[in-house]
Amino acid sequence: MAALTRRTRAWHGLVLAVAGLYFAAPLVASFVFTVDVPHQGLTGQAYADILGAPGFTDGLGLSLLLAVATIVLVLALVVPAMVAVRLRPGRLGSVIEVLCTLPLVVPPIAFVAGIGSILRLGPDQLSDTPLYQTFLAVQDERFPVALVLSYTVLALPFVFRSLDSGLRAVDVPTLTEAARNCGASWWQVLVRVLLPNLRSSLAGAAFLTLALVLGEYTIARILTFETFPVWIVKISGSEARLSVAVSLLSLLITWLLLLALSSAGTRTTTASEDRP
């Protein structure tokens, strides 16, 4: 038995080592490319030029603004719907699950083609109607609402799965009934009773949405909005090392956020288990 355990651990270690090498090798090669300049030796100039690069602040600021708006919108849509399904289980739960997971089977290129066709209705068909200004407003380059709506649809599967796992661990009907018997309104039940119990799931949903928005390229590029990923690809032709350096930096920030989220979720779970 001991020999079998050692053999299993050895195989697990080998698999983890191969997987780590598979993921680490491209990152190390990318980092070497950014700091090793022919005829100049090792230099960190690519990283020093990030903050001063034209368009960096605008692209990153726009993506972060879109991420915040998407997180707020998708949580405002999904949380009440899933809580209502938990309170009154039935066929509606299956319908919501299908609707939320449907974006996984729709290719992004087909999705953005449909969005582009709808947005073209403004100048093509509705130029003489009051809706014309609405179509222009949702395509404002300073804050493209069209991208927020698109990203909300793309984030639905990830938000649904994260919240579904959290709600399965909470006795929603009992908590709701107890709070209502104490005189709490439905709004108070949601904000002061249920959401604190879903803190880890909400954080996971928010992080997944943030990662999705910061990494999405296809929709923003086809709709001609210069978000952070579009800006990175744009400068890659003239500033290849700067582009790779920015990509590595954004990946590092994403990893740090994931580690912080995992630590926060672990502390929350531990505190809940230790509470009498």
C-alpha cells in the first residue's frame, strides 16, 4: 500500500511538472523576448515604457470601466432570478439555466455578426425616428453600451455557475422565511441576509467577468472600439516588445487577483466553519 501511494504521488508530481512546464515555457520565452534586445543586451526598457505608451491609459481605463459596468449589470440580472428560482423551484429553473449557458455554444464571431447587423439598423433604417439617437448613444466611443450588453451575455454562463454553486450551499428558503418572520422586507432579505452568505460566489463571478472583459478582443475589434486587448494588438506591429510586456503584466495582475480571491474565499469559509 505504501509503495502504491508513493507511485501515485510520483505520477501526480510528474503530471504537475509537465503541466507547469507547458504553461511556464511560453511565459518565460515571452519575458526573455521583452528584456533581451539584440546588440543591446538585457534591458527593462519595454516595461519602463508601458505607462507612457500612447493609448495605454485610455485603453486600460475603458476596459476597466466596461468591466465594472458589466459586473454590476450581470449580477443585477442573475442574482434576483436565481434567488427567485431557489424560493420557488420548478421548470423556470431549467429555463434560466439553458438561457444562461446558451452563450457557450454560440461562436463569438456569429454573436458579433448579429450585433453588428442590429447596430446598422440605426443609420440604415431608423434615421428619421427618435430611436436613431439611441443607436448612436450605445455606440459612443467614450463608453460603448453595446459592449457592456455584449459582455453581459458572454459572462452569463460563468456568473450562473459560480452563483449556482454558492446557492446550493445555502438554505435559501429557511433563511428567507426566518428573515421575513422577523419583519424584513424582500430587499432586506436579499441585501442583508442572502448576499453576505454568497460573498465568495459573488467575488468569483465578479473576477471571472473582469477576466473576460480584460481579455475579450473579437467583439471589440469588429465593432471598432479600442479596448485594452485591441490596443495591445494594435501596437504589436510597431512595438512588439512593448505589446508582449503589457500582455505579461496584465496576466500577472490577473493571477494576483485570482490568488487574492482564492485567499479571501478560503478565509470566509474557514470563518464560517469556526463560527458557533
